[in-house]
Amino acid sequence: MRLEGSCHCGKVRFRCEAYAPVPFLHCYCSICRKTAGGGGSAVNLGARAATLEVEGREYLGVYQARIREGDGSCRTSSGRRHFCTGCGSALWLFDPDWPDLVHPHASAIDTPLPVPPERVHMLLGSRAGWVKAPDGDSDKHLDGLPRESLEDWHRRHGLLDD
Ligand SMILES: [Zn+2]
Ligand SMILES: [Zn+2]
């Protein structure tokens, strides 16, 4: 599925081909919560890095989170969170450890996205205390990470767009 996205101020526009375009996976980790804003979660999609085209590259900022380990030491996340330096909109995540993929934030996509048949709320163990994840019949809750990849979830639901 072809996705068109942009930041709020319009300095950055991008497009890409998504194999996993259904916005079902909500992440409540502290990095997503703080950098993507909103109701305490961010929603990433799966797209092919080779198809990413960007206008306004000069306005891109990149953030690599510092992650505190259990023993008190810090490491730098390999994930590169791209945002607009003009307005702060979170745009996509790229991780050189997975160079074929790019993960656009659903919040930045202007193309109407499919409505997910179920939602998975992950890393709820890191959510802010005031956040209550929706818990309807089609909501799944996970304290940690899902075992199923974005690709596997889409395949299981017959929604993979190769
Ligand atoms: Zn902007
Ligand atoms: Zn997250």
C-alpha cells in the first residue's frame, strides 16, 4: 500500500510502500510516549526502506534514545527516530540493524489507513499511570513485546501487502 505522510508544519513530506499498513500496534514505552506525544502510545507501520522518498530532508532531525539498563548503565538505541525540526512531529523510525525496513508513525500518514480488526497494546508495563489502554473485545494487552512481528500479524489476518 502506498502511503503519503507529512509533518504538521509541512516542511517534510514523504512517501513509501508499506507491506504492513494496518495501524494495530500501540506502543506505550517511555520513548514513544514522550517523543510521539498523544494518549501515551505511538503506532508504527511497516514499510520498505528502499521505497522511502523524502521532500524537505534538510528539516529532518534524528533522535537515538538513551536506554537505561537494569544495572544502571546506559546504552544508545540503534533505532533512529526521525522528526521535523520545524514542528517536532514524529515521522518514522529507521534501524540500521534492519536496513530493509522503515517504520512510519501512523500519526504522520495522510493516506486513509485500514481500520484494524484488533488492536495490540504493548509495553503496558511502561505506560504512564494516568493512561488506560482501551479494553474492548478487540483489544489485546501485553506488558512486554509481542512475539508476533508486524509482518506475521498482517499475514495471520490476511492483510499483508507484499
Ligand atoms: Zn514540520
Ligand atoms: Zn515504544
